[in-house]
Amino acid sequence: MEAVTKIEQIGATFGYVDMLDAYRTQLEHKAPAPTAAIMAPRTLTGLAGMVDTTGQPLNAPPLLSSVRQLSTNLGTGTNKSLVFVGNFSTVQYVMRERLNIGVLREAYAKTGEIGFLCHARVDVVAYYPQAITVIEGVAN
């Protein structure tokens, strides 16, 4: 079974060249073109804040114009994170067991509130793993 492709960030700072490298990787694997890139907030704002030598904002290359850029907290360190580039229509969430919700009346009895404890086992399944590329070691 094929695995999701992992590549390293190219330069010292994450840029459009890294997203183009992921795009190229997916096309070389005959996968559908990427539709989105999911990255840490600092990476997204760093990419949006890139400027040329005259101080003008850099525009995304035309090939990336239809790739949505989204943010969420990714990575385990404060200096490095991950960027997921791909066609996420090939990814699904699968419930491994039923969602369990418990009521926590005692913990909040003092304030008259009710708390809930929720537990679920969910898997992420990439049905076409070549359609997802993970850029590792992102320094933004």
C-alpha cells in the first residue's frame, strides 16, 4: 500500500516554492491536483507577509491560485511545523466506535453548571495517499 509522500522544506523560510514542490510531487504520482494547503497560523501569515525586494507583497503563482490556504495548529515544536498540501476529497474520517458522552454534574455542582465528557475514536483514511504531500521541517 502506498503512503502519503513526505518532503522537506526547500529553503530557510517556507514559501510558494515549497507548495509548488508538493504540487509537482503529486502530479508526478499521477494524483489529482491539490485543492488546499493546511498549515500553522504562523506559516500562513508568514507566507502572506512575504514581499519582494521593493517591499511589494508576493502573489501566489498562477498554478497555486486555486489552492486554498487554511490554518490550524500543526507540529510539535515551537520552531518547526508541518504543511499538508493535497486534494482532500480523497480523505475521510471514519468512526471506530460510537461517540460516548457523559454528564459531569458533581464537578460543577458548586456553580450550578453541568459539564460533559466526550470520547470518540476516529481514524483519518487517505483513500488516495498520493494525493496528499506533507512538507516537514517548516520554519515559519
